[in-house]
Amino acid sequence: MNTALLNGNEVNIEKAEEELARKGLRKKDIKSQLVHTYRRFSQKGSFMCICCNTRVDLVLGEERAYHFRHFNKDNCTYSENHINTSSNLLPLFPFNPINLFTQMLHFPRKLR
């Protein structure tokens, strides 16, 4: 997942990375900036899942996209229903199914 809560505010790590890239930073400098800005919060367990409100950690790896993952391997509807954006099916949709699906997941459960 690319979004988590930090003190009640959404942090989208993908958008943060894109913003730094637009400023002309290289990949290693982007990672360094994200580490400087967010790593201490991840180490303290301050990031929470936007769906199930359990702890998630920031992952700034070398091979995969930067993301958050659940600290414990508990079931979460976000993780179970997460759509792989590299799927070959995405070009078949005339709209962006990722945004639609993400919005559906984040509706308060009372309204679903």
C-alpha cells in the first residue's frame, strides 16, 4: 500500500517520491530525503493502516516501489483486496480501477 496515517494525516509515499522527482532529485537522493523525513516515525510505530488502523512500516527497498506493509501479518481488507497495478488487465478498463477501488475501500464501514 502506498498510503498510511501519521498522526491522523494521510501520507502517500508514492506522491512524496513523485514530488521529489519533479524537483530534480535522483533516486538515491529521493530515498535519502524520505529516510530523513519518515524513517523515525516508522521505527517508532507511528504509521497506521488507513483501512484497519493497525501498525504499518515504511519500506524503502531497492527493487520494489516504496510502500507501507503491515507490521503484523494480520488480515486486513486493504491487503486482501489490493489490486496489482502491473496487471495485464488494466488497459482493458476505460477508467482507472485503482482509484475507484481505493475510494471504495476508504469509505467508512458504516456507509458500505
